[in-house]
Amino acid sequence: MYIVMGDKYTTLLFKLMGFEGREVGSGREALEYIKKNLENYNVFFISSKIASAIRKELDELRVRNPKKIFVEVPSVEESMEREVNYLQLVRQALGG
């Protein structure tokens, strides 16, 4: 299973693509959710703003959980400054 975590607009965009989404307001909130739900998801898409706040902890999770995938994606707010192909990001992360 996959989940996207981040701001309201980023999670909404991924929900439109069929993903489960979890709106989080801080890196700490995201980290707590990830730790509680490691067994429920194989891939965590995390908006870049949230991921940057918990970079060290995400790196530790990657090392301790090699079968889990943690993907940083640009938030929708950031992508307004530049073009982002979210579908391509998803395909690359999932190998499709």
C-alpha cells in the first residue's frame, strides 16, 4: 500500500490519482504517523517541506527498513514555481 503525506493540496492531488493521503502540519506529526504505520504501507510519499524537516529521521528509517520506500515529492505549492510531472515521479518510485 502507498500513502502520501504533506500539506492539504499535495495530499488532495495524490488522492485524485487514487492514493491514500494524510494531511500533516509538521515533520514531527509525519514522523509519528510513519512510525505507527510502518507495517501498513510499503511506500511513503512525503512532501519536500515535511521531508526536509525530518531528513535525519527519514534517513534512519530507510536504513532500518530496507523494504520500505520513502519518496520525497515537491509540494503543490512548490510546483507552481516550476513544472512537476507527479505521475512520472510515481512511476519512477514504483518501477512502472
